[in-house]
Amino acid sequence: MSDAHRDTVLITAVALNTLLVEHKPVSVLAVRSDDTSCPRPYATAPRIPGAIDTNMAEDFAAPSHPLNGSRPLPDPSQLEQTVRRLGLTRSAPIVVYDHDGNLQAARAWWVLRWAGFTNVRMLDGGFKAWTDQGFSIAHTQPIAPTPSHENIQIGQMPVMDADTAAQLARNGILLDSRIRVNYRGGATPANLPRRGHIPGAYNLPASDNLSDNGHFLDMETLRTRYTSLGVDSTRPVGVYCGAGVSAAHNVAALMMLGIAAPMYPGSWSAWISDPSRPVAIGDMPG
């Protein structure tokens, strides 16, 4: 099976090292997050030499909003400032990575694609893939990049709102990328938001896209995983998660399979902001 689509989404550690050794133009972004396993403090955490630190919540999301969810899409003007501060341009490839198999970095990948950067890829296997190859690492604080003057063009990745997600769950395939306990729902502690899922949604945890070594599964296994739920290009498919982070991971996997899927950025955190929206409980779509 051809890896043509995969190569537009992922880059191997060997290929990235070649770019760096040959001093080819490339921007490498280390995506940090409160949910990452990256050692703290971030400033001196091991990194790919030359990698620029980014903060997933601050650089690739807007502040939490009662109606728009806990990780809304960033304000376009703020995102453009971020892009320029990071020195990103369309003329040079962008590589994003984290310490968690891209489960966090996928959000940065998606947002940059949404903003019009088509030459952005995730490091397959994340930071572990880099160290497994024995490539050099740095512990010093990153050098500030030279700012760019690039403009963004938002809307280059498909999105959907709550109504569209509900309709897709009835007339197409809606995938929930969260871990099973959150999808299943049931009794919820008083200090936590309601758990459960959008009625009709199928559970396909983003972490299951990965093999034991943190790389994305091979193409045949990925295709089998998605086609088992009817994702075969014959019906429209969309993705959501808790707040639009892990959903981006599933969007990436689908893109590797040649399927363009809209994401519901507000996801579950926005869905439950309206108490009139239904909540399904249990292991079945409902």
C-alpha cells in the first residue's frame, strides 16, 4: 500500500536529521503541554537541537470559554503573531513533535494546517523516535528564532459545529477520540464535567493509532482499524474529542488514509455547555 499520503503528514527521525545535518531550511517545534510527559522545566528539557519551544494551550488555542470549550481555536490575529514570533514561513518545512507520540503535537499540526501551512509534518514516534536513532540532543535553552512576516489564511482544514456533529452522528460517521472511560461516561464526580458521548458517535481512541513504540501504526493496520467502523470513503466522517486536541490525531490518521475529515474544535467540552444537548452513556454509540 502506498505511503504517499502518510509522507505528507509524517516525517521520520532519519529524514529530519538529514535536513538538519545538511543545513536545509526547516522549523522544528517542540510542543509542550500540561498533559505532556516531557521533563520539567521545559527550558532545559532534552530537545532536538535547534527546536523551538511552543506551548500547546497558549500558542495553538484560545483561553477556555464557557460555550466554546476548554481549548477553542486561537484568535486569527493572535495566531498570526505567534506564527511570526516563531519565524514560520511557507517556504520552509515545519516539523512538530512532543514526548507523547504526537498526541499533543497533533493539535499544533492541525492548527498550522488550518492557518494555511501545508508543509507541516509530525515527527513519527515523537522525541523517542529521535533518541532511539541515537541522534544528538540538546539541554540548553533554545535560541530565539528570527521573526517572519508571514500572513495566515485560516479555514484550510474543515471544521464543524455542534449541530453538524449531531447530524453527522445520524447520517454519517462521527468518531470520538477520547479514552474509553470518558466516552463510556456514567456517574461523574461532582467536581468534573459530565461524561458520556454524543449520541451515535463511535469510540476510536487516538492513542490506539500508535504502536507500542509510539509510532503511527502501519498503513494496512490503520486502514483496518478505521474500516471496522465503516470509515471507507463511502460516507462522510468527522471527529471530536474532549477539547479538540486528540481529535487532531485521528484527523491526521484519516488524512494518511486519503480521507478529509472535519473536526469539532469545541468537542465534548463545548457540547455539554448546553444542558439541552443529549448525552449517551455506555460502550455503544446510542
